Amino acid sequence: MLDGAAIARQIRLELQDRVAAFTTVQGRPPGLGIVLVGEDPSSEIYVRNKLKAAGESGLRADLRRLPATASLHDLLDVVTTLNGSPIHDGILVQSPLPAALGRDAEQVVFDAVDQLKDVDGFHPENVGRLVQKRPYLVACTPLGVMELLARSGIAVDGARAVVIGRSDIVGKPVSLLLMHRNATVTICHSRTRNLPELCASADILVAAIGRAAFVTPDFIKPGAVVIDVGINRVTDAGLVQRLFPEGSQRRADFERRGSLVVGDVHPAVADVAGALTPVPGGIGPLTIAMLLANTLKAAEARCSASR
Ligand code: NAD
């Protein structure tokens, strides 16, 4: 098991001196503005975790809340204010946005965030820079995957990597990062034929699908490194019983809470893979660590540019 939580703690520890130095020189900590629209329960948890992590690492983090009934105009107003704020170096608009804002709302909002404060790495300028291998701010989850591979001593150069998922948030950027580290990358998605066969050629398999326990042992080359990005809240008792043996801690957790967070990778993959990230405790904590790293990077860059 690749202990993402321990690696994330280490990264956060390494940021502390830089945060302290920034705070001393600037007379204020690096600042992150988080915008949350509506009351999506998963988003509430993610935002709470981000605020807590930022506070623990000495960053300032402010939450701007808007009701689910807010208009796109209201949301863009908040983004514009944060763009102009001298004390906010990073801006994050929590996705998903309420469906009522319209299908293109996320893109419109991500486009509106100042690219120098775009700690989520979703602005087209930052995406373009990543494509051209001159990245500035890169999406946090893909960065977390790469940090985990690097700090676990997993060779990427020359490896055959398969990524399942082609989203702008995970699949596409992680594929580019792997390619830039000289992996030979295949990107798979919902229309891919012979998916298990393609995956079974991978030295490194990244699953970013959003379907609980979708990746079964037949997808895995024995000894492969498997990175499970999926976060799926499961409430189906039958599925939990099929996935986890009676008497296991996971079953007990489910019985206590009535739900369980499960990755995209089936637990039985642990018997075939050479290394595997757990869910929870794998890529999730690394995503938060990279958000803090991106905020500090944006803060340092803004302040050195204005000197
Ligand atoms: P998404 O819905 O935007 O994309 C899912 C991708 O999976 C799509 O590209 C789709 O083509 C592919 N897919 C769907 N069904 C498939 C199938 N049957 N076969 C092959 N491919 C299929 O999701 P996303 O935003 O990329 O997130 C993916 C997962 O990662 C989700 O579970 C999400 O919660 C999780 N996630 C975790 C973190 C983290 O911090 N660990 C961050 C972001 C997303």
C-alpha cells in the first residue's frame, strides 16, 4: 500500500518553513479564497478539509459562500473581488456548481479566475502551459499523483502508463504529466474497446472514473503500480458485502455510518498489484497538500513580481 496520507503530511511539513518565511517578509500569510455555491454534501466535506489543512499549515483561508439560488453574475462578482484582493494569492471555486447555473457555468467561472491565482490549474492559460511543458499552476490531483510516484521511488521514465478517464480535472492533466516524465501513455475512456486488455499492459495504471470498484484484478498486470483516484460514496449494502469480507474493518465502518467511501479499484486488486493507493488515505490527502503548495507558489510569485 502506498501511504498517500503519510506522504501528504511530509509535503505539508516541508512547506512550513516557506510559509513562515513568506509571512515574516510580507507581514501576512499566503491567502486562499474558497468559493462554495450551494450545499452539496460532498463539497461541504471537501471544503471543510481544505480550510482545516490551510489553517494547520499557517495559511489564511477564507470561505465565500453563496446560496444554491445565486446567479452566475453573483458568482462572477465574488471571483472578481477575489481577483483584486491583495491578501488572496489563490482562488478555488469548488466544483460541481449547482446545475441551475447552466452547463457552461464552470468553464465561464474557471476562465474568470486570475490565471496567477488559479491554484486549481483549470484556467485555459495554465492548461495550455501544461500542454506545452512549461507548467505554472497545475491541477492538484494530477500533481499529487506525480508526487506520490516520485516520493515512492516508482520509475516513470520509459514505463507504460494507462490512464482510465479523460476529464479536464484528472485524466487529461495526469496523462500529460506522465508523458512529460517520459512514460508511454494510453488514455482510456467510456468508449474505449478492450479496456481490461489495454489496462493489463500497464506498468502504471491510473483509475479516475468515478465508478466504485470498477477496476478488477483481470485489468492488472501482476506487479503493476495502481493509482486509485476515485472517490465514490457507496450506500448499497449488497455491494459493500461483495467487496469486503465479513468481520473486516470496512464492513464495520459501513454498518456504523450507513455509507462507505470506495475507490474505482476493486479491493481484490491488492493481491495482484505490486503497489496500490488506498481509498481513503491515498490521492485525496495529496490533492490537499498540492493545493497548499500551489497557493504558496502563487503567493511567492505574486510578491516577487510586485517587488
Ligand atoms: P468525470 O466524471 O469528469 O470523468 C470520468 C471519466 O471516466 C470520463 O472521462 C469517462 O470517459 C470515464 N469513464 C466513465 N465510465 C467509464 C467506463 N465504463 N470505462 C472507461 N472509462 C469510463 O470524473 P473526474 O472528475 O475525472 O473524477 C473521477 C473520479 O476521481 C471520481 O470518483 C472523483 O470523485 C475522483 N476525484 C478524486 C479526487 C481526489 O482528490 N482524490 C479529485 C478529483 C476527482
